[in-house]
Amino acid sequence: MKVSVLFFGATADAVGGREVEIDLADGSNADDAFAEIISAYPNLKQHKLLFAVNQEYADSNKIICNGDELAVFTAVSGG
């Protein structure tokens, strides 16, 4: 299945772009998808990452569906 992955901030710099499309096996969950993304872009390991599925934070067990949108961004703290 095809899934869009959007990168924001420092993650876009680390991968050299803002959007890619990846193929995942049917029944993949968020943890599987994010492992695939990290494998494809090992520079992301240097960042503390947050992930969202269809604009909502997702736990690692969330099932990913064909056409879903994943977002990858760095954790930001403020005060």
C-alpha cells in the first residue's frame, strides 16, 4: 500500500526533502511505518522524533491504511 510521508523542520533537512511516498505491507502499524522511515533515512536517528498519522498523534499500534498521511517532525520545547 502507498503512504505519504511529510517531513517538517530539521527532519526535512535530514532527508533532503519535504515529502516522499513509501510502500508498506497491508496490516502495517505505525511502529512498522516509522521503522521503515528510519531505515530509509538513518540521519533521522540523530533527532528526537514525533510522528502523526492523518494529523493526529498516533501510538505505535495504530494500523496504517492505504493513502494515509504520516508526518515526521522534531520535538520542540518552549517556555
